[in-house]
Amino acid sequence: MRRLFVPLPIVRLLTAIAALTSLNLLTGCWLDGPQSTFDVKGPVARAQLHVFHTTLWVTAFIFVVVGSVLAYATWRFRVRPGAEKSGNAPPQGHGNPWIELGLVGASVLCLVVIAVPTLRTIWFTYDAPLAGKPGAYPVNATGYQWWFKFEYPEEQIDGAGPLVTGNELVIPAGRPVRIQLRTMDVIHSFWVPKLAGKVDMIPNRANHLWLKADEPGYFYGQCAEFCGDSHAIMRFRVIALSESEFAVWVKNQKRPARAVVPAVAADEPARPRAQFASLRSPGSTTALAASPEFDAAPLTAWRARQAADPATEDGPLIAEGRRLFQQKTCIACHTIRGHEGVGIIGPDLTHVGARTTIAAGTLENTPERMHDWIADPNHFKPGNKMYNGGYVDLATGRRLIDLREPEIKALVAYLQSLK
């Protein structure tokens, strides 16, 4: 009986392919997660996915052809039993010019098949559509360690410059959005997988991308360039709305911060309501995942946060939180337009209560999670400036701000009221 000798590298390759295939089938892996590049929702991401599929099928064809030839050669010219003793070596070949030219021609053809859609997509993704009605909507995005600032140049506020938000980019659905990319420190990378590919934010260099959402939706974004300790949790969200809903959102965002007037006498002590009686989250030291309800319908959750509910608010507690926001020097890094603060180191908090996430998309914006974030920001985002330099003096390690539990509750009540 003849023995088949198969080279060890081929055995390892086939074993790896079988293992990966089995793992994929057993885990029921689907490519439709919140940051999937296969479940695209816009023309830019769709064009880039087309390039990927073209490259995949061409390289798969090359793999099958080369693998088949290799398998045939391995079998056809295998060592026969006893060949080593008899000295009968397999037939030797020294190449065939026509075969070699054919292989070169086939390789060039495969490269052309890949190059044509690649070049077309490069031009398509680089040139943001500016003509037509409506034209591309402009947005400026700036990367910081570790959060994103978004400016709306077309939405000017009297005496305050353009509309500014943090970590949540709201755009009109069905309309191209041209995003100017900048960074205030190191290299970052702007990436919304379902809408467009990655583009770097490079110091002292202008860059841009454009994207468009086919329909209203809630999309997850991420910094895709290593930029320090908390790079992996430098996240943001893109919320696409219909034109009418977007116009309402812009009108509300242009307003100054909402003021809650205490409804009790000045000499009456504040009585914290049940909403803020116990804010420590049971999962404050566990994973950063959002609630199942939020994950099931994030756009619905976002809409639900846009309107305040005065019936659940504690006026005196909110007023105390506003006072503490000034006293604890939060105004040095943050701005609350119409209230206090001119800081630009941290995100603008004018309407932070209307956002679905805090800590640059790391935590769901609930009273419990906001309590956890204010109490120990370094636990959730190591190296952040709110803790290093704000809570603690980096040079001496001395504690600069030491918040007590009642103070944290008051700050949470105040920030949650900013719808």
C-alpha cells in the first residue's frame, strides 16, 4: 500500500481552516453588530463594502487556484515508497515560458479587477457632494484625549459662536454631511463603521470625510487610532434624524441651559426625592455595557431623553448642584451656556441631560451611572483630565477635589436637569 506524504505546513493550514469554520458555525456568528462594517446604512460605507467584496472574491479565486495546483503537485510528485533507496527522484522541471507569462498576465488582470473599483471608491469617498439642493451639511469634529467635540458652523448662536456638542453627533438623515477633522493633541481616527470608513485626525493637518445616513438611526462611532491609556473607550454616537426632527433638535440646542426654579420657600430644607435617594449603581465596578432596553432601541431611548419631566425633579437639590458646579471649579473645564463656565478642556454640558451617553460614549446617561462617573472618573477612563489635574494634582498627587455623597447627588440632579 502506498503512503501519502503531505507537507506539514499544508496540514497546519487545513487544520486552521477547519477549526475556524467549526468555531464560526458553533457560535452562530453574525456580522450585524452595532459596529459591523457588513451591515451598512449609507452610500460611503456601501461603496467601501463593495471594494471589500471584490477583493475578497478575487483573492478567494486566487487561493482556490493556487491551492488546487499545490495539492495536485503534492499528490502527483509525492515520494514513492522505496524511492530514497533506489535513487529514483521525481521528474524535474525547469519552467515553461508560456506558463510563466500566463501567470504574470493573470496576476495583472486580477490586480486590474481590484484596482478599478478601488480607485472609483477613493474618488467617491474623498469628494463630498457640495452641489445640489440640499448640499452637504458642514460639521467640525475635533479629537481630544479622550472625547470628541462637534461644532455646527451653520448653526450660529448670538454672541456664543457656533452650536457645540460633545460625543453625540446629530445629523439630518438622507443628506450628505461633510465633516472637517481636527485634533487638539495626538493622532486620533474618526470611524463610524456603518456610515463611513476610518479617517485620521492628524496634528497640524486638515483632513475631512463625508457620510450620509440612508434613514433615521442611531450609530456607534469609535476612535480607531491608538492615542493613549483610554483609546479603547474613546467612543461617540451619531444620531440621524429626519429633516423636521433635526430642525427641532437644533432649535432646542441653541437655547441656553434650562433653569429649574426651586418650588419651596428659601428657609425650607431640601428634601431629596426617591429618584436620588440612592444613586450608587450595583454595577459601578463591572462592565460598561448599557441596559438591555437601551441596546434594544437606542434611538427611542435618545428621543425619550430630549424632554424634561418637572414632576420628577427636585428644585432645591438642582439649585444646590448648580452652586456646587461653580464652587468645585467644574466651570474651569466645562461650559454650560446661559449658566456658568467658559471651559473648553472638557465637553460642553449645556444640554448634557439630553444625551444618551456620558464619559465619551462609555456609560449610559442615567442618574446611577452619572453618579459613578463623578465619584470616580479614573475607574472608567484611566488617565482622563477630569481626574488627573482636576480631582488630583499630577505633580504632587494631592487631592484637589473631594466630593461627599450628598454633593455628588446634587451635581447629578443638576446635570440631569439640563435637557
